[in-house]
Amino acid sequence: MTIYVGNLDPAATEERLRELFAPFGPVRGITLITDPQTGRPRGFGFVEMDDESAAVAIAALDGTEQLGSVLRVNQARDRGAKPPRRAW
């Protein structure tokens, strides 16, 4: 499962995220999103874990203060899964 992690402090690193999620199970991968033009962190990223570990991590970490911010942690949604915008 892919986990969305939002409201990250700009100083958050892949290593720090791995340390945060590792107690809940094996972390398969981490992606921190940066602005393509400036290279600066955009304040969110994604963590890959097995489904069971991810569910436990989401329940434990959502809304907690970690890495300098109150985190928003939930199951990532496929961007293509958004409902179409209504044209007026």
C-alpha cells in the first residue's frame, strides 16, 4: 500500500521517514516530493509498506506531531481516480 504523508517539515529526509515508519513494519520505499523548478521540498511524500503494516502506521501516526509538524497520514489515492470536474 502507498501511504500519503503530508504537512512534512522541509527538513524531513527519507532516512527520518524510514525511522518513523519502520516500527510498524518493513518499509519498501519512500518518495519525497520536490518542486521541479526550485528543487525545494513541497511538504509531502509517500511511503510504501505492506497493507497490514500500512494500516497500523496510518492509525498510529495520523494527526501526531512528528518531524517538526502535525502529520497528515492516510492511504494515497490514485490521482487518476479523482471525479471529473464539472464544466459550467
